[in-house]
Amino acid sequence: MTTPLTPEVLVPRLGEYLVQSGTITEQTLQKALAYQKEQETSGRKVYLGEALIELGAIDRRQLDHAITKQIIELRNALEDANRFLERRVQERTAELQEAMQKLSELSQLKTNFLANISHELRTPLTHIKGYLELLVTGALGDLNEEQRNALLVSQRSANQLESLIDSLILFSQAARGEMTLHLKSVNLVKVASDVISYSRVKAANRSITLEYEIPSDLPLVQADEEKISWVILQLLDNAIKFTPSGGKVVLSIQPESDNLIMVSVRDTGIGIPADKLDAIFEPFYQVNGSATRRYGGTGLGLALVREIINAHGSILDVISEEGKGSAFRFPLLASQGVI
Ligand code: ADP
């Protein structure tokens, strides 16, 4: 059974208050408390105010007056507490807003820095690449075998550096919401054949079988050719990188329905732990830092791949099993024509 909400229940320190305000003495209070107990043992519940009235220590009017005063004090105290809390909430909100503002400024600063530094790196690299090309082709004089080999190694490294810088530029554009697509009808059969001829060497170097499943009468798709080539190349690079020798990587491009073409890259590689399947799309994330150092890379690839696919209005998804392999796939919208 619940106790009815009387003013005396709401005002539990009535006795103390009556003593402090001089309405009753401490002695009278003790007497009333003893009386209350006595009544309770004989099965009668008496509130303190009633006990005091029954003992003739105060009258009903004095009791009502005391209770009302206490309720007002209580309400004032509650209002003060509420005002204090509201002020704290406002202060906290302002602090949080300031922190968010700082964070967003810092993030903007980082992206601007990334964009600027990438462009600055590109200019000297263009000169390095240009002179390497002149040297390798013998345009600046004859070379012996050793010199030529050294220059070929330098050229490969310069190309790697260039693709890293390109990724950084693309990434900073995406982070600033500045990625622009040049959409047109794209022949994926041709894109795939170019990308595969590029990846074939890497796969062969690691004794990995590279296969493709692409019908020759594939419809054209609406896409940014350069960016989609980069995406497929990136997925193939990862598949080759994370597959041990003797494994297999397959690029499949198939009509999925009347107007969708599904692009997928699957491998028989090391796979990705289920609890990391979301994180791999975060910029700079690598499943296992030390292992990935062995594999190389920046952790930017998949973040960018996803940005590009999303910019096409599509979704990139991944299925993977540790130790068995992974499959990354995304659909593209078919254009009207057929090759
Ligand atoms: P990077 O390859 O430069 O490290 P990515 O963003 O392309 O960066 O990939 C992020 C991480 O996701 C990789 O470091 C790797 O741990 C994991 N990953 C990506 N593709 C595969 C794959 N095909 N098989 C296994 N792990 C992969």
C-alpha cells in the first residue's frame, strides 16, 4: 500500500523546523515523538503534526502555517537547484560547442595542409620523373647495364611516390567535399583489360593466378572512367598484396539485373577479421600495423575507394573470412547502349 501524499509526508523535517522557528520547544518535540511511537505500537499511525495537536502543543492553524512555509522554502530550494543545473548545462553546452568548433577547424587545417603539401610534393617529383625518363632512354648519353638498372629502380620508386601523392590529393579533395566526377558512358571491358595488364606483372611476381570473368558484350556503364579504373586497380592491388603465393585473384564484372553491372574483386588471401570489416574503410586504418608494414601501403586506399563509389551513388560491400579470402563488390548503373 502506498502512503497518501500529505503535506507532512512531503515535509519530513517538520519537527526540526518548528523547534527552530520557536513554535515548540525541543522537549515538546521529544514528547510528541514518544507519543507518536506509543500510538504506532497500538496500531495507529499518527503524523507528527497531528501528535502535536493531540498533545495541545500547537493548533491546526499554526501547523498549516508551518507546513506552508516549509513547502515554500522547499520550492525555492528546488527552483534554485534547477536554475543552477540549467546554468551548468548551458556552460557545458557552450564548452562542447567550442571544442567541436576547434576540432572542425583543426580537421580543416589538416585537410588544407594535406592538399597543399601534396601539390608541393608533386612539382619536384615531376622534374625527377622527367629527368629519369631522359636518362633511362639514353637521351642524355649512353648508359652501362648497371646504371640503367639503377635508374629503372629509381623510376619505379618515383612512380610509387607519385601514386601515393595522387591518393593524398584525392583524399584531401574528398575530405573537403570537392571530389568531382566526370561521368560518361564507360566501356568496362576496356578498363578491365588495361587494369589487368597493369596488375598481371605484380600477380606474376608473387606467383598469384589473376583471372577475370567478364562477358565481351557487357553494357556500357555511367561512370568516371579514370576514377573507376583507379578503384579497380586499388582493389586488385590489395587482393594481390594480401594473398599468399599460390593463391588466386579474380576480377568479375557481370550484369546483375537489367540496369546494374556488378564489379567484384575476390581473392583467396588472408581475409579480414569480422570485427574489423567496418574499420578498414577508415582513412589510414590497417588491420594489423606490424603485418601491414610487411605488406606496405598507407591505409588510404579503401577509404578513397569508398568515397569514389559513394560519389557514383553506389555502395561498396565486403564479404570476408579470415584465412579463406575476401570479396569486395559494388554495382554501377548501365548506360543505354551496348558495346
Ligand atoms: P593499405 O592497403 O594501403 O594498407 P587500404 O585502405 O587499401 O590500405 O586497406 C586497409 C586495410 O584493410 C589493409 O591494411 C588490410 O589490413 C585490409 N585489407 C584491404 N584489402 C584486403 C584484402 N583483399 N584482404 C585482406 N585484407 C585487406
